[in-house]
Amino acid sequence: MGKIKITIEDLFNISSAVIYNPDAFKPVSNVEIDSRRVKKGSLFVAIKGEKYDGHDFILDALKKGANAVIIDSRKLKKFSFLEIPVVAVNNTTRVYGELAKIWRNKISAKVISITGSNGKTTVKEMMASLLSEKYNVVKTAANNNNHIGVPLTILGTDEKCEALVLEQGTNHFNEIEYSANISRPDYALITNIGDTHLEYFKNREGVYKEKSALLDITEMHGGTVFLNMDDPIIRKHSKNYWNKITYGFNGSVNVKGKILDYTNDGRTKIKISYKGKKIETILPVYGESNAKNFLAASAVVLKLGLTGNEIINGTKNIKPVHGRLEVKKFKDAVVIDDTYNSSPASVESAVDLIKKIKTHKRKIIVLGDMLELGKQSEKLHKDLAKLFSSDKNLFVLTTGNMMKHLNKALRKKKVKSIHFHIREALSLYLQYEEIENSVILVKGSRGMKMEEFVNTLEKRFE
């Protein structure tokens, strides 16, 4: 297969495009929105972001070797001096998506898209590790999963790519529909439906309505959808899909998971059954939530033809995603860094993990606010109290305006709990109190910057 390129015919097919100096255009195999990444022969798309406007970097892109640019038509006068091909459009961000859609139609790779309230980044990483045993894989970098990140990942593939693993995120209605119409997946799954971004989606049905667009568009184009039948809302809507593979730990499903046991340090022994195949392995990552993530990844890779041995070998290469149930072992303590984000379901998963680690009796749980929960926020923070019972070896430390409600609920249950109104006080507690020989979980939403407390603990125990 030849090199994938954007041609002049492709540009003429872009909505609202007016092309200046078209005769000078040469097909490009590199489309960039970051002038620092431009190389000779690139097409540079000037996008206006929250912090920067790509139009301010057009001359930098030209110095690096860009031979064509896409600009906002309102900026045309400013760049009338350019002698290279200039494509003027109404909305450069939308056109960047259109270019990615054109590119997606040119690649031969199988496209797998993942969304969900929790676990999508981990499932993406697991799936990429497993698929790498058999295929040349490209995956979403970091969490580039929005209306710009999805096109960025697609445009980062080439003719050698055999499997493209995309993470597709959302926090407003119609974002998934937009990005799914660009990616047009061959395979798609929703990890789960939880209480995330409720200030926009109101409730779990609203979350499902937004995320299910990924499944609808996949099936519309003849793709296969993977349904987590352990999730009550996904199960409720499962009859809406015909080209489906079901998976779960419960009930009658196509791909069945079973947790066999846990190691003393909390890792999961898991068995997966599919069409008579049985695969048993110990996961190198922690927690029941990661067992669920592994089952989701396995369901897809089994459909894509991986053998049991390839899955077992690929499992050895799975690494924890930074800040997501990342277990760090020190001489005097075990620290669980789960600071990337937070929701009621992910707090439950993290607390469940800390209970399973038997290497230290004492458990210290440091919790910051769960954000973007809308009107239900106070109730959902209070409801976390059900995860805890009075235990002389359990201490819960909270910080944030909403976590004070959990602290009050815990005190009523006689669970040892301290609320820190000032972050510095919590930091000093973690530096100087006697917390050796403990398993310490640190968790909160991104805006709470809970990773700062992980850094404090690392400096103490290293």
C-alpha cells in the first residue's frame, strides 16, 4: 500500500473551502496543528484554542517547511502575501475534523473506539498492549479524546497501522456523535455508565444517551459493538443492537470473566472464557475495576483473532496508567495513586482495592472532592459513607468543600475521620504523623490536585 496523502481533490471536497494558489499544491502526508511538529512538506491547520491561536504561528510553520496552510477566511487579508497554497475556510477546527475523516477513509487499519464514565484510558492501554502481540498498533496518546484529540490521533496513523485504538471522551451533549462520525469505528464499546459530568448530563440516562452515539454510529456503518452486561443501563438498552458481542462477570454472555482469587498484595487472578477457550492469568495491575477493564479489552482482542497465548504474553506488558490505581511500594508503606480523576464508582473501586491488600493492616484513605456532579454533589459525597465501617485500623482523611459532608457522615458511623479545611494542614499531617506500615490511598478529581499529596508521601518514604 502506498503512502497515505491528502490531495488537492480532497481539499476541494472540504465544505466552505476556497483555495488560493491551488496549482502549487503537492499531496501531503503530514497534517499538523502544532507548528513545533511541522516538517518539510506539511499541511498546517491554524486552529484557535483556549490559550493560543494557530494563526500566530503560521510563519513559524512556514520556516519549518510547511508547503500549504488552512486558515480562517476572516484572516485572509492578513495572509494575502503568501505565495504557497492557502485554504480559507469558515471554521478551521471543523475542517481539521473533516481532514481526519478523509484520512480515516484512506487507512486500512481496524478502528476500535472506547468511551465510558470510568476506565476508558486503562482499557485503551490494555487493548493496545494485547493487540501489539499480533498487529502494528496506534493508540490515543495521553487522554487526547475530544473533538481535536480524536482527529489528531487519526491523522497520526500511516499505511503501516493495522489497528487504531481510540479513546473518545465527552462532557457535553453531541461531542461523541461528532467524533464518532469522524472515526467511524469498526468496533466500539462503552466501559460503563456512571455519575460523571452530571452538571451537563443530569443523570445516568443522560450519560448513556450521549455515549451510546458511539455504538449507534458503529452499527450504522456495519461495525460490531461490545456490551458490558454487568452495567444495568447498558444491559437495559442491549436489545437496541443486533451486531453485538456481550461480556461480563455475571449471567449468560459471549465473553465471560471470573475472578478466581487475589494475591496478598492485591493483584487479581482472572479467568476468561470465550467459545470454548479458557484463559487464566494474574494481572500486573490492581483492583476489581482493572479486572473489568481487562475483560472489556479481552472481549475485543478475542474478536480480532488473538490466541490465548498472545493474550497471556500481552498481559505481561500491561502497565498501570499514571494516576489510576497506580500502586507504589516502599519499604515502610504502600501508596495507591488514584489522583487522575474521581467519581462515586471509582472511589468504590479504589476502596475495594485497599481492603484487598493484606501486606499492611492499617489503611489510610485520603479523599478530595469529586467534581462536576451538579446538584447531586452533596448527596453523592455523603453516600460514600456506605463504603466504610468502624475499624481501629482504618483512617479517612478528607479535604475540599464537598468532602466535609462525607466527614460528618463518617463521624456518625464512628469511623475515624479528620477533615482538613486547609490543604497545607493535610500535607503536614502526611509528612509528620506516624503513618508508617500502612496502605495509603490518595484520590480526588483532577481539579483537587491530589497528586501533590502523593508527592509528599513519595518524598517521605523514598
